[in-house]
Amino acid sequence: MNRDRGISGQSQISIPEGLCANCRNARRIESDRGSVFVLCELSSRDLSFTKYPALPVVQCSGYEERN
């Protein structure tokens, strides 16, 4: 299994996140069973954003680069 440093900066399972990998509105979620998802935090404020977008995300109007 490939592991890398993803959204949280911790060692994680490698998934093709696209823009979400470097977006301040994205948060990586890992289930108790080891499944990994990317949560779009914009979805809680704006219904036009999907809570768990299909990855990789290659275009997003809510993308904000993480500093």
C-alpha cells in the first residue's frame, strides 16, 4: 500500500486527490476500517459543493490554496 503525506501532513494512504490535496477547504477523513475520504468543508455552508467529492478533483470554484 502506498503512503504519503496528504492533506493533514500525516502519513496517509495515497489517493488521487487532485486539487483537494492542497486546498484549505478539504479535510482528509479516515474511517475505523481504514477507508480514506476527502471532506469538502464548503459543503456545510454551500449546497452546491459535494460533501465527499469524486476524486481526483481537477476543477473547483471553491479551491483556495493552502499556505
